[in-house]
Amino acid sequence: MKFDITGRHIDVTPAIKAHVESHLAKIDSLFEGKPAHAHVIIDVERGRHNSEIVVNYRNDVLTAATTDADMYNSISLTVDKIEKQARKLKDKIVEKSRKAEKIGKVPTIDQE
């Protein structure tokens, strides 16, 4: 999975980047290595740490955002939300591919 990290009013340290990478690995395993792109936005505003993640997968967009007093906790909560959405999307895709077409009524042949 490709990802970009944007820091607003904060420098993205290697520790934050490593934390994001390790958490996004969970989501990447759900997509089974298929191409996906994640954009992580980290913002600090008046002591509140906001994190937002936008994941583009196929033609779907998954978005989640949280605010917390701790940056790492904010990122973890946001990834949990995205993971829940990704599981739901994957289940939807799998279920759609498993459904068979319904067959209409088969006409009967009258024997005389």
C-alpha cells in the first residue's frame, strides 16, 4: 500500500511515520496486496491532535477522522475506524462475487 503523510503545524518525525506504517499494515493485509493508496493527515490545534486517513481502493474511498489529546492514540483510533470500514467493504465485495444468478421458472413440457 502506498501512503502519504501530511503534517499540519507539526513535523512528521520518524517515530510517527513508523507508528503509521505499522498500523496501516493491518489494512494492507485486508486488501491482500492489491493496489491501494492512503493519505494520512496529522494536525495539531490548541493541544488537540487530529488525525484523518483517506484510503482509495478500487473505486471506493474510505475516510475516518478522530481527535484526541495524544497523537499516537489519535492515529490508532483512526486506523481502527478505517479497518472496520475496510472489513465491511471486503465482506461486501466477497459476498457479491459469491452470489449466483437467480434462475427463473423453468417451463414444463407437457407430454401428450
